[in-house]
Amino acid sequence: MSNEPWEQEIDSLKTQLSQFKELFLNQIAAKDYDSIKSDGLVDILKEASTLARRAEAQNDPDIDAIVQSVYELHKDGVDFAHGPADVFEYMPSFAHDDDASIVRDRHRTIGQGVMDSFFQFMAAYIKRKPDGSLPNPTPSPWKKARQPHPKTTPLSRFRRPFPVSANDETPLAQTIYQARCEIYGHNIHSPIKMEMSSGSSCLAIIGAGGWKNRDPKVTLYFLDELAENPLHDGEHFTPQLREPATEVVLDEGRKLLFVGDSDRVKSYCWEKDEEGKPFSPVHTLRSKKHDGPLAVHSNGRILRAGKGSALVWNIDDLETHREHNKIGEGQYDTSDTWRDEDARIEPSPGSQPHLTVDFPDPNFAIGTWHLHQPSGHMFCSESEINTTKWGCVEMDLQAGGRIVRRFLGHAGTVNQFSTSEADPNVVLTACDDGFVRMYDIRRSLPILTFDVEGQASRCYSALLTHPDGIPTVFTGGTRSEQVKVWDVRARRVVYELSSGNTAVQAMAWDTQHSTLYAATECMYIDRFGRTVGYRPAEKPNYREYTDEPSEKASDDESIGKSDDASDDDEEDGDDYNQRRWPRKAHHGENFYGRVYDAAANMFFQYRFKADPDMDVMLSSGYATLDDGELW
């Protein structure tokens, strides 16, 4: 029998949850869909969050037990919502404090408000297709007047003006908040993960390529060189693994790149060898049954997570391929692969770990983690290999995997953590439920929740930065196919940047070069790289989108053309009819000030500068977006 008041509240909420489940399933069985109230589940989970928040505010001595009980109730409710009952495909937020602590993009892409959406729906209904289906609502077109600066990139779209946190006294932040940037892009293999070294000297993208994406691929960028020549395509190589790598980490001090597939980890030196060749093989590590994320700790160890434990190697004590052709005892089966018969797969079984750290919960499997400085703790999320995958914790590996704190509120797998040196007490999470959450690491519930995908898709990447000390969040859209910039203090979306109709898979912020990097995946190409699902493109008339009457629009307002373009709107008209646009693209051709479709997996550089080169952004020089089209 429960004695403490909080235990009685938890028991009451458990009873309500059981009653909701029973009623919901009965209504489904009876096909009584009109009576289903799915919001009742969210209300129960919100009440549990309120209980935990109140206990933390009161410094309740039972806080750890309360948080654990709330987590278990949350997990039970989310499991039901995503289970056979299929209550929600993407759950609403249930852990935010109040409406002021959840930040939504009121604009989205279907107009400026409720009435706009209504009139657009009616217009779509009138223009319904011959088969009776309705076209997607058309967003309001891009307007030059919304751009806050003459050198704002036209591949941005701003929200209605509001007092942002950046000003003349914070020049870098103002440059970012005004989207003054040059954008470069390179085609890449299908991206899996992207990682930047701790000293921001090197960035690596692992992906899948070759026949039917069966080969492991790595692209490495040296960031100082890339800053001098943004058109540099990077260094490419194929690791000698039996399948595409799923994990990557960089060791800045030793100039080592570690990549891992399901049962081995191989390292390569990114400095050139005596023959002037980079990527000479250094280590092979055996990580059987541990296929989770990698981390390089400041104590000179590399770690790999698995279910119930993590493996640890002392890097400086490992055998290397410089002294040994083969590393490890026994044989490694190189025939168990989908790669071609002539693929180069190095046969070393690999070095055994020096240490295994057993977690208190043998079923806890880590999906992703992030080394937190200065504590040395790991922020960890549960892997999808678990039937319940909603856990998110701070773990002390040096104390045997002790759970320091549990973070509540996720209704999906956490895909990325982000911290900033400017505020080590704050961590950001990007989650499969489409939300990005900001936590004070001394509390279990989010202080801010950003609704990135509007319960329509996952969010794979989000970054917390502090240009000129101003907290700023970048989020990557998957279904929404863009990068958004959020003003944390104002709790508003400032603008979004085009990603050329590609889904953002990973991002990294380079403080030294004031550059945002994004690895994106094109959903409109098949595994052979051929485009699918395209339609004839519609040419936007940007003269119609100025705030001035069209007959008064000046040549400067004709933003659809570069400075040296002809005023003849019919120029290249026949060629224009050959241009294509994805049928299911989230944005229409007129959503930005330039029409750009990447039609490929991309690596983007958004280089923020006080005085960006407009020729790069607006003229044919913008062909740095390799095979995509900019009109």
C-alpha cells in the first residue's frame, strides 16, 4: 500500500491510464471512432510531468524515486500510443511546463494563420484534380520585403518581424540572425552520420555507396582548407570493413578517424604518411555484440557501447597495423558480406578490449551518446533494439555506468545531443517524435520544447550555439526539408534556410569559421542515384511577390534573376519547360527567393559573413551547388 502522497498520485495516474487503455481498445473494437478521445492519454502524461516538476521545485528527498516512477508511467503510455492501438503516429508534447515553454513555428508552410489555411483549402477544393483528390495547400509566396538586410541570402525565408536578440552590439549573432551567408554544396554518398573533431580541425561523414549502397564510404573535410576553398570536394576513401559503417568518432590529438560496423572498429590516420597518402590504417578493434556508438574520452580511451555494457580500449596500448599486418587472434570471416566479391575487406579479427563496463541494467542498450564537458559524464539515449526505447539519461561510466539523472518527456528515440561551452549546464536533444528539447542538466524535465516537425516527422539533428553569447538553436527538418534558426530568448523562429528539397540527417556548428554544416538525404532518388517522382516545374514570377504593386516594382526587386540576367522573362523559356520539381517536395518553387532543387544527397556549408559575396549567392557562381539547379 502506498504511504507517501506522491505514491498515491502515481497510483491514481496508473489507474487512469489503465482505464484509458481499456476504453480506447473497446471503442476501437466497436468501431466507435467518434467517441475516441486520444487527448486523454496526453493529459495523464502531463499530470505525471507536473508531479515530477513540483517535486524538483520542492527538493523532495524522494525525487529520484519520483522521477523513476514518472518515467515508467510515461513509458507505459508511450508504448501504448505507438503499439498496436496506434493512438498517435507522432505524440504531442506532454512534458512542457506551460504554453510559454513550448515554441512552435506558427507559420509552417501553409499560410500565415488559420484563416489563410481555410481560404487556401477552399481554393484547393475548387481546383481539385480530375480524380477528385485535393492538391496540397499552396503556401504564401516568398517576399523580398521580409528579408532584413540587402545581403540576406535569397535561399532563406523569414517569419513576420519581431525584436530579435541580436543587434549591432553583437555583430556575429546579427549576421546569423539576418541570414547573411554564402551557401555551398557538394554531392555525397547516402549519409549515415557526421562528426566534427573536438578542435574543429576535421569533419567526417560516413555513408553508404557503391552498388546498391553496399560499400562503406567516408568523406573527410579539413576545415581550415575548406574555409579557404569552399569548393574543395573533400578526401574520400572506402574503409576495409565488411559493411557500411554505422558509427564514427575523431581523435583530434592523435589525428585518428575511428569507424565501426556491426562487429569491428577500424582507425585511420588522417595525416599523410611517408608516401604522401592519407588514411593509412592504424588499429582494428574487436567489438562483437557491441554495435553502438563510439566515443573518445579525454583519458586516452576509446569506448563502444552495446546492450548492457560498454567496451573500453586504451588507445596508446593497442597493436597497430604499422607493426602487424594482422591484429588479433583467430580468423575473421570476410565472406559474410553483401559487398562485391572483389571488395577489399581487411581480415584482422581485432584487438580485444582492455575493460568492460557493465551497466546496472543489463537490458539498457545505448542508441547515441555525447561526452559532456567538464563532468566527463555521457548523455545517453536508448537504442531501438529495445522494445521500449524512450529512455534518456546522464551516465557516469567511471562509476560503473551509474545513472546520474534521467531526462523525461521523450516519445521517441533521441538521435542527437548538443551542448555549448558557453553554458555547460544546458543540453539539447533531437528526437524521433519531431521535438527538440532543452534541459537544465540539474533538472529532469525540459525548460523549453521546440516543435520542429509539427507531429509529422522525425528530427535527427539540432544544435545549441552561443554566437556573441546569445543562445541560438539550429534544427534540421526531415519532412519539412529545411534548416530553421530559433531565437531562444525571444522563443521564436527567426527564419529557415533551404536545403534544396533534401532531408537533414546531421549538422555541426564550426565556431572558428562561423559555419553551419549539414549532411542531407534526397528522398527523390533511388539507390542507383536516379531521380524519381518528379513533375514539370512551374516558373515563379517574383515580380508578383514584392510588397509594391507590380507596375512599380524596380529591377532591384526582381529577385528571381541575378544582376546580369536579362529582363526578358521569356528568355530560355523552352529550356525552362525541361526543368523538373519533386511532386512531394515540402516547398513549392516560389517558397524561397531562388528556385533550387538538389536532386542528390548533399553536404551543405552555410558560411555566415558580415559581407558575403553576393555573386556567389545570386549569379552563376552559385553553381557551387554541384548538380542541383538554381534558377
